[in-house]
Amino acid sequence: MVFCGIASASGAQASCYDISKGQPSQLSGELYRRILPGPPNYKDVQAGDQPEPTYLLELDADICLEGEHLADPESSFREVHVVPIGGMDGAMASLIGRRVTVGIVDRWAAENAHHRAPLMAIVGSIAPEEDNTEQNGTAATVVRAFYLALGSGDGNEAARYVVAGKTAKGPLSAAALSGFYGGMQAPLKLLGIRAKSEDLFLVSYSFRKGAITCTGRAEVRTVNEGGKDYIEGINALDGC
């Protein structure tokens, strides 16, 4: 089994995630892909083992695991074996070599030779870490402000960035936004914004409310009125 980056001596200083509590729900680091030897011997492709392309996330600091019988809180590491689901493979392939934040929908401690790091993480969303200054002068700034306000559970502030006709009632009203995004167990975290056109943006985010853990995306449409940009509509793509 290929366990990379293990440094058990520093385990006591690492941040430990409790797998039994659904941790971690997201991680950030540099994404890369290696071709590792697979079956039958998991030793050497040039000796006849099958090549297995593998995504790995290199974290900035050591972490450790607890809450599962194979998790050893005394052993720390900073590489995670990240596995795409659904249509995530193309998105991950396009971000190799970049710093990213991944939303994790399932996780477990490594238990066999197919697992290439101490933590296996199933990725439901991924977003590059952005240079926000590139979005200055575009409607992306109002989209960012809206989601940052939601992250604080402040529906009144978020509604400031919504077109006037939709703030009195309905899902984009201040009351509705405060009611849903306030008091979450894990507040909304904005993971990324990508422009699809000058007035349409793909937003990725994560949050946890009650028993619901979401790593989702939404298409956000904006409109310019009187020289100012406002959010006109939001279409959630992943059911949350």
C-alpha cells in the first residue's frame, strides 16, 4: 500500500478529523495526478502491474483521523486520495496542478492496496482557489457579496444584492434567506465563482443544516439596473 506523507511523530500536533461525525466535509490543497502500479502486485507498472491513474490532494498542513477502527490519531499525513463521482472527473482533470477546495461527500480510512493515502475522500464538488481581483468590474462582485452575506446568515444584507422585484416575498426575500441560512450547523462557505457569460455565473458552495450536508452548485443570473448589478435568479443544480 502506498501511504504518502505520513509523519507519525507529529501526529499530536495535527488537526484530527472524526470520520464517525462526517469529517472532513471539505479540504483545500494542491491537486495532482500520478500513475501508480495496480494489480496484481501493486509494485511496478514496468514489471507488469496495471497502471492506475490516481488523484491526490496535497494539504498545507498535517492532519490525522479518529472515530473509525482503522483510523490512527497518532499518525499524521498531508496527502489525501481523492476520487471523483458523477461528472467530477473532467472538472478534476482540468484543475491538475492548481490549488483547489474539494467538497467531500464520503470518506473512510484506507483499508487495502487500492487506497493510496491514509484518507479516502469521495469528491462531490471542486473549485479552484481564485484571484478575486480578476473579477473586479464584473457582476461577479455582487454574486460574491450575496453568498458572503449568506455565509453570515444575514438575509437582510444578502437581499440588498437582489433585484427589487424579488425582495418583498419568495425565496430571495430577506426573511426567507435569514430563515434558511441562519443558525446552520456549518455555515455556507463559498467555494468558487466562474463566469459562464457576462450575466451568468456558476457558483459552488457547501453548508450543513440539520441532517443535510450539501456540496452544491448553482447558476446565478444577474441584471444591470441603473448602472448597478443585481441578482435576478438562482437555479440550484444539485438539489441544495
